[in-house]
Amino acid sequence: MRLFIGAFFVTVCWSIQVQSSPLAENLEILHRTRRREPTRREIDVVVEWLKRNLPTMGLELCNPEDAYEGLKCPGTDEVDDLCVRWDEICDGEQKCGLRKRELCINTRMEEEGLVREVAEDKCNGDESKDMCDVKEKEPPRCGRDYELNKNFSSVEITSPQYPNSYPGDLNCFWRVKGPPGSKLAIHFLEFDSEANYDYLNLGVGHKCDPVDRMKFAIYKHSGSSLPNPSSLIVNNNEIFTSFHSDYHDDGQGFRLEVSIAETGSSGITVAPPVYNTTCGGKIQIEANEGAVISSPNYPNKYYNLYQCDWLIQLPKGRRMGLRFRDLVTEKGADILKIGGGRKVNENLLYTLSGNVPPDDIIVINYHKGWLRFTTDDSNRRKGFRVQIFDYPLNDCGGSFEVPRDGSVAVSSPLYPFRAYRLNQECLWQFNISNGRKLSVSITEFSLSFDDILSVGSGERPAYDWSNYIIKEARGETMPRPKKFFSSKNSVWFYFRSNDANVNRGFKAEVFDSKLYKPKKKPKKGKRKQPYTDCLHTISREDVYRKITIQSPGFPGPYGPLMECYWIIDIPFGGDIRMRFEYLNTEKHLDTLTIGNGTNPNKKKTAVLMYSGFETPETFEGVFHQMWIRFNSDIKNQFGGFSLTIEPRPYIQCGGELQVPSDGSLALGSPNYPGIYPNNAICRYVVRGPLHHRISVSIAGFETEADEDTLTVSEGCPVTDPDGNNLVLYKYSGRALPVNYQSLPRSDTIWIEFKSNERNAYHGFLLNFADTPLKAVPAEGVGCPAYNRTNPADFITNTGAD
């Protein structure tokens, strides 16, 4: 019996026999039959150490995929860009050749703060202390590369411990190189391995087991027979050989000889593999049905060099689920690909290989999909078996489009293989294009008595329940009506589970009524008037600092069937921060909606919708005018909500600002409402729409008296303290000025704020608003003309904490 407990491999040494004396041969046989080969786990520990620690030492592997190739030469000389082999590291001879060694030393001293002695060692290339220390971490390898010549014209390679059985968990490789222009001859003398699991590769080139299949002369040979051909010549002076074994069942191994081929010998030509494509086919799965696909010859071993394509199709609007019953393939070699679409290799979703089938259902959210199973030319396994079926929409809610002349299936979460979870509130919304109507059919129903399903027509549940067709179905009795025709092009499903018991759930289908139309047409529900005596209009002056909006009766429960509005005029250009302190409403059924403008009845202006009990993240955005609407339905009232809206002023030290037409903006001292910095000099220019006067309001003021001052003037910088363009001159203290509201004559305002090196406070908050009044040109208010396109002439922006 074969037990699959994993497949860990090792890199091990090959034993090498060069033509020599009988004594040398006997010593070699004794050595190879007794030595212990390293496991891949041991090798991996070293390789992972190198990958983790080399970067901290300024070193790196030549090839991250092959740690045996050595290290890159350290230092700053990019021209060299050399690699050094492990045997060349710390051998007393400098190979890296840092021609710019002095530059390296100076750079290390300057950038890393090293003393010269340490920097000199860092720049010693492969003879540095770090390189010598790392050499002790050379990955263990039991093989070696060998070069043939006229004196050593052949070499014998055997599996580890030959002629005894080879160990398990091997990944052995060996490379042989002949003289330039020569060809190599390979002659297999013995071969015995576990069929389909322990195998040998042989190919041309220096890289062992390359990706290019055409470089293999012998590919994954296993079993008790010699490879075919057992003797061959390759048109290359360099070959690789590798041998792999797993944990289970072994054999005697192999013995082969590599030699320099005679001049003029003809080498073999590797032909590309030819795949059998007669398997696979087209599969049509009807609604609520399924099919099974398995690899060729399942449950027996599949065939080599097969490429099987299956095209699967369901009715329009459906999606498919795949549930694996078995998966045993050669890992990394025999591969099953899965995708969604009409053509193979279109929209690849999954690639599977090995002997661990997916635990979860694989979902293709399309009514067409494909599978491609490809095997290479060796090592067969049992294969796979997968169940494919019409799979309902069983996530907790969402919005979906029903295709014309099509249908969709919807179910409680996790249906049909598991029961739904506790404490779920799900809302599904279905829509079909204009001109079509929808029909609904409930096909399966089994809920806990405290869990409910409601179904209705329209975009979402009406707060007065006027569009409910199935109100609160529960238990295991099929709802009434279980089939109905909706007079609208949209329907919804609402499902709620409690915190105690669960059950199998429900399944339903939503059809284009042209495809299926039940006779049952529910009556329209009666509309009920909500409580609306909760309208609030909030002016921009009330929002200068921040405001708090709360549900009626907060912190107590809100009432049933409420429709409350807040219309808010946002100051300061509309830049706000909105934060929830509390939110607890009936999810999906009692909602808080936020939109732009002043008309909540315009659906397109809605921006945000909240419900449930999870506190939303802080929202930051721009609303020049905002509406908030709170709706509750006729059943189940909770604690409601509490949120704050805080306008955000401009708080940089200095700058040029523009008041929008019919709008406003705010300017705060640096860090406002926090403490402003010491030793700050901040100058600003605020412009309104051309030829429009702009109003100035001071909403907050707190500075060190007689020390930290604010100056506001019309038009441009103050040149004369007694000039009539002053609005506020060097004002300080902790109270609003008498003229905290003013209407300058110009369309431009100039501001200067200065703080000293001592005490600091919260500073100031100014609001600027556009007015319809015509402005007086700056030259007419005692201010010299200035270039509007070059404000840098009079804006200075400095400050220090």
C-alpha cells in the first residue's frame, strides 16, 4: 500500500568513478555505499538562512533559484558585475576585482559611517571577512561537476549507495563537460526504480532540469527497464543528469557511463511531445442540475501526453460550482486549469496539481466555463474527479442583474452543503432591463422558527411594508405565495437569522417573466404615512465649529415608521469630517442616507447609506450643501445613531485661497483647532469671484494678548496703519473683536498672522463668503495696484515650531 504523506526532496551527491586502478574503484564503492546523503529539509534550512541574512550583510546570491551558483561580488563597482563560486570565496585570491576599491571605501565611510579599517574589509570583495564567514553556510551538495579530457575520457555515475537500494527523498544532480566542440556518449548499464515515482532525467546544457522540455534527451524515466534508447550520443559537450525519489518504496537504482564520443558521431534529435486531444468535450448543464468530469481512465491511472478540454455551459444568468471528490496528479507536471468564458485559456481562474484537492467550492461567476487537463510524457497518477453543478448566489446579499430571457438562483448563505450562520442579515436586490418584469419561485425552505425570509417587489423593502409579498416566512412550511409574478422590473429578498439555532436554509429562482410567468399576481399593499415632524434646517453659521446629529429620542430607541430630514448648509468650502459616535439600527430596513444638495427626493444625489450596528469609519469629503434622511420601518426599533459633522478650514501657514461663486471657505491658524506654532509669520491672499465683495466672519479667536496678532485688510498688504483699507489691525487676546463680522469693499482680502517665541494658543477661525454686491477696485480703497497673476510679490510664507 502506498501512503501519501508529502513529498520532500533532497539534493544529494552523485558518486563518480573515473577510470583508475582496482584499488581506487573498491574505495569508491565502499564510500558510496556508506555515506549519508543530506535531506532537502537540511538544505532548505541553509538556503533560507542565506536568503534571510545575506541582504543584511550587503550580499546576495548570484541566482535566487539556485544557491549553488555562488554569490555576487560585493562592492560599488557596477562595471564588474561578477559572480564568485563558493570554492573561490576566501581562497586567498581576489576574483571580484574591485578596480574602484578606493571609491568603495570612501562611499562606505560616508554613507554608513564606518571607520576606514572596517570599510576596507567591506571592500575586499570575495576575500572580505563577511564573505569568509558566509562560506561556512555553503549549501550542502553531494554532487560535483566533472570535466572530461583525453586523459580522463569517461566517467561512471551511479545512484547513491549503489548497488544497494537508494535512499528515499532524493533529488540528485550531476553535470559532465567535454572538450569544446566534442559530443558526449551515454550508455545505461543498469536501471531499477519505483515506477511513476522515482525517476531520472538526462539532457544537454549546464542548467539542471531546465524549463525547456526540448533540452531533455531522457525525461522522467522510471521502472525496471533501461531507458529507450539505452545508448545515445548528444550534440553537445555538456550534459546534466538528475535523479529524484520520494519517501516510499525504492529500488536498486542505476548505473550509467558518460564518455567523449568518437569524432564524426551523429547525435540524437529530440522531437517535441505530441499530445492526444481526443478526450474532453462539451457539457450542457440545465438549471438545478449537475455533471461529473473525471480524468481519462479514472479511477485507474491516466495516460501520458494527454490534453483534454471540457467546455461547460449553463442557462443564462446562472453560475457554476465545482466540488472536487478526488485529485491525485504529478505535482507541477500534470496540471488541471479552470477558467470562466467561452474559450479555453480565457480568464484563467485556478491551476491545480498534486494530491491536495481544494477544500471549498470553486465558483465560476459566469454561465460558461472550461477545464483543461494536461499530462506530460511520464509518471502517471490516479487523476481527478470533480462535480460541476448549477450553484446559487449564496453570499450574504448583493445587487444582481437578471439577463433578458434568463434566470438566477439565490439561496441562504452556504446553501446547499452547509447550514447558514447565526446572526446574519442579508439583502439581495435583483433587477432586469426596462420593458421586462420579474417572476419568483421559492423551491426549498427550511428555517429555524426565529429566523425569517421576506420577499417583495421594487428596489428595496418599503419602510411601510407596502411592497412586501412574503412578509416574514419562518419554520419549515413553504411560504405563501411560493410563486408569484411581480409587476415591476426589480425584486428583493431579505433574510435574518437569530443567535440561537440554524437550519438548512432556502433556495429561490428569479426569472425574466418572458421565460417563466406564474399565474399568481400579488395585490398592491396599502401605503402608510410616516412620521415626518422631524425636519431640521441648519445654517452655515451653526456649523462653524461642529454639530451633532442624533436620531429622534436618542439615546433611547427611535419610533416606528419615521422619516426625518436634516438640511445643512456647510461653510468653509464644504470640506468636512463626519464621525459616528454610535450606530444601532435594524440592518437594511432602518437606514440613514446622506446626499448632496437640499432635495433628498432626488435619488441621484444620494452618496452614502448606513444601517446595522457596526460603527462606520470616519468620512472626509466635500458637501457644499448636505441632506440627511433617517427612515425606520414599522417593526423593531433600536438605539439609533449619533454623529458629528465638523467643517475643516484651511490651516496651512500662508497661501492663496479662492472663495467659490455662491460659496464660502474657512481659514484657521496653523494646526487649528490645535495650538499654533511659535515664531510664525503667515501671510494669505483670499480672492472672491471677480468684482464680487466677500464677507468676513471671525468665528473663533484666542491668541497671547499684545504678542500674537492678526491683521486683515482690503485689497493688498497694509502700507499705512491709518489707511482706510484696514479691517482689523494687529488684533490679539481671547475675545472676538467688536467687528467680528464685516463686509470689505474689495474682492480681495489680505491677512497676516504673527506669533512670538513664548506662549501659544488655539488661534483664529475666519469664514469668507461670496456676496452679490459689486466690489470697488483695489486702487480705489487706498491700495496701490498689483499684478493679480503674480501674488508672490506680496505673499511671504514662513514659520518655525
